[in-house]
Amino acid sequence: MTTQQLSIFMENKPGQLVKVTQTLKDAQIDIRAMSLADTKDFGIVRMIVSDTDKAQEAMREAGFMSTITQVMCIAMDDQPGGLSKITELMAQAEVNIDYLYACITVIGKDAYIVMHVDNEKKASQVLADAGIKMVSTADIAAL
């Protein structure tokens, strides 16, 4: 099970993130999770949003290049060691984690992480075998 992630490419200069977030606000798109990575000249904003297709269209209209990628969203124990368990399972299965970031949840419930791996099928099977719940796009939208 995967969910859609919107990746937005932008210049690394003041005001660019304002344009991205304002564009989403104007389009009535809710951000559920977000990560920002940069290089000297450019940045990549990775997001889980309430409507990926609508968000991508809004970004295109605002002059931003974006892509939609399938990622895994995982519910993990919200306690010390929750993330360690998942990373250990991936390492034992020789699945490389390309990147991950946190996702909003309901306080007192599981913590969610968004994860992109080099072998999604294998990672999904390892997590399922360990009884770790995958979170769907609908689950995230319901938060």
C-alpha cells in the first residue's frame, strides 16, 4: 500500500517557500506532512497533501515544477524505539531507505512516517510480516 507524495522543485532563495505555501492555501490544499531538503541553489519540498492532483496543477500554474511519487506511510509505535524497529527491519531485509520524514497524527495514537525505499515490494512484505500497519491516502486524509 502506498500513498502519493508531491515533490516541488524550487530555487533556494527567500520567498520561494511562501509562494509554495500560499499557492496551496489559495487552492484549499491541506498539508499533512512536509520535508524540505536543499542544495546551494535549489530545494525539494516533499509533501503529503489532501489532494495531490489538484496541488500539482496549482504548482504548475504558479510556475513550479513538481512530480508525484508513490511512498510508503507507516504507522509505528509512538514510543522510544518505534522508528528503530522499522529501520532495523529494513536493514535486516537489505532494503535501503532513500529518505523518510514524519507525518501528522492524532495525539495519543500511532506516530506516522513517510518512507521512500529502493524496494517497495520487499519493504511492504517485511512490514506486513512484522505486523506493522501501512497507512493509506484515505487514512491520512481523514486526520
